[in-house]
Amino acid sequence: MYHSKGIGLAAVQVGILKRIVVIDISAKDEKNKPLSFINPKIKKISDETSIYEEGCLSIPDTFIEIERPKICELEYIDLDGKVQNMKCDGLLSTCLQHEINHLDGKLIIDHLSKLKKRFNY
């Protein structure tokens, strides 16, 4: 993830068939602050949306504007085996939704309409 300048990685992207996600949205000039999520489940999403240009380590050199719920609430297990709940917004919310999509077999191109797919791919 760091080598490819990514901010998130789902275990399935590296051939590990487990529901594990690692995210690090720390600024480039900050020390790395990875967050780990085991068995993450989105419990609630907002009606309000936001749009980010998303890239994906599974589809190099592809960036697509994706509209997603602005806020999400999730439940997950931390590295100590404890169940945690988190409410997040902004880039963290977008990144978590993106990586959880990977766990569910969905890529950013799956968010595109058939027409946009035809022009882009």
C-alpha cells in the first residue's frame, strides 16, 4: 500500500481471503498512522453524499469520481479482538466504503453507468 502510494488496502487485494482492511490517511509529512479493521460492517450511512476522485491499487492509473454517502457508521473488531464502533466522514468514510466494497467483490468501475464504462474502458 505504501509502496504504491495508496491509502487503503483490503486483504483480498493481496490474495488473503479474510475480511481485513488497513487504511492510512495521514498526511504525507506526518508519521504513518495505519488503522486496521477486522470484519468491518457498515451499519448506517447518511443521505448526504460527497464526491471524491478515487484511485485503486487493483486498477493502476485509473481515477474516477465516485459519489458515496458522506458519513458512515461501522462496527469492526480491532487488533486486540474487541468490537468497536466508529462514525466517520470525509476521506476516512470514503476510503472505508471503498475498501469494504473490495471485501464484497466490488470495484470502483462497478459504480460507473454502462455509458461511462463504454467511454472509459
